[in-house]
Amino acid sequence: MQRAVSTYLYVHQKLTPATLAEFERVHIPYVELFCAQTHFNYRAPEVVRELADWLEEHDVAVLSLHAPTSRDFAPTRESGVPISISDTERVRRLDAVDEINRALDVAERIPFRYLVLHLGASREGADPRRYHAAFNSLEHLVVFAKQRGVTIALENTPGELASPTNLRHFIQDTRLDVRVCFDTGHAHMEDGVGQSFETLRDLVVTAHLSDNHGEKDEHLLPYDGTIDWAAAVKELNAAPAAAGGLPLVLELKESAVLGRPLEQIVGVFDKFEEALAAKT
């Protein structure tokens, strides 16, 4: 198990070396950078350079980037005009591909293994036109990512478009060289973590972990919702990729973690380790 935390935890703040230093302080070795221009401005060379210089001298590495999902218009929110690779309007789709390419360019200064990418917006239906648009987008993006040593990991999201079953069919039918980022919170809102994970098991290379009560994507700390974490950790550890230590990325909202969030996160990882040790 590889411990990692998404900077989505601080999405309403500007990401700086001081933020990363907090992860280093509690010995979290990996982070996922969340691409939102008011948080991590992946478009700005000076921002990328500043983080790259800090990372070269410290014991924190970037495991993955979460691709941008929208264009930002206010520093107080992370949502704006959607960025979707499955947009059926060609001009908007090409614009989305261009924006994601800009995020992939970060790998030229800050190496990372995975780009976590949504197939489309949450709650979208299984429209064949959207799958065709996504295929056209990914044909280009996969090549661009590979040139930078990056694997694209598509995330299961609520709704039909990127449900575990449809996501698996899409990858198999297109034969694109992509993998999966398994999101426990999204799975819990749909068919459940166990069934969803079983559908995608051999494609999973990284995982987003958060809890909820099965109704909305609350991004709670594990054990604060209704997911059975003893069973979930066992399932995740059984993934083929887990042989090398499956990256478990806690993707939490700051408002859902009161007090000292990083210390609480470390405590959760300790519980995961204890659960795994009890199973052997």
C-alpha cells in the first residue's frame, strides 16, 4: 500500500511549497496534484517551476495529476465551465483535449505516473455519441501522455457514462492503452464498493478513497460514512497492481476533516495497515 493524499484537500487555497511541506511533516510520501487554476495553476511555468524545485530537494513525490474538470472563474470555487473529453460539440471537445494536454505538460518538469481523467460529467447517460467523442479525444491524449511517461487512468463516476460496467466495456471495445482510477465514494453511491471493484479489478492502477453515506459525494474521511472499510481495504489489496503496492489516494474535502486533517489522515492509513495485517 502506498500512502498518498490529493491536494483537493486544499482546493480553495493556492498550492505552494509550504502546502507540500505539511505533507512531508507527517511523512506522507506521495501527493496527487488537483488541477484547478485557482489552486494549482498548471498553465503557469513559474508555478510549476517553483513546485518542481522544491520537490527535487524534499521527500515528497507526485504520484499523479487529476486532470482539470472545469475552467475556473472565482477563487472561492473549483467549478466553472465544464471541460469534457466526451463533449459532442467538436470545438468544445478539442478545446478540452488542448486543456488536458497543458496539464500533461507538467510532466516535463514534475514527473508523475498517472493522469486521473473523467470520461465526462457525473450523471451523464450512456450516449454512444459521447463514447465516440471520448475515443477520439483519448486516441490523441494517450499518445501525448505516453511520450511523457504518463499512464491515463479513467475514473469511475456516478451515472451511466462511466459506471464500472460501462467503463470496462469502453476500454475493452476501444482497446485504448488506458487504466482505471477506482473511486470508492463514487462506487458506494451506485452498486457498492465490492461489486464495482470486482468489475474493474484487473484494470485498477490507483484508487481515490473517501467516504459518504451512499447518497452524495461528501468526500468524508474513511470511517466517517457508511463504507465497510475492512472489506474495502481487503478488496483493494487484492488488485493485481497491489503486488507493487497499490497507491491509495485520500481525496477529501477540507470541510469534512476538522481539526488537524493531516494527522487524522495518517491515523486512517495506520488503521488500513492494521486491517491488512489482521488479514494475513
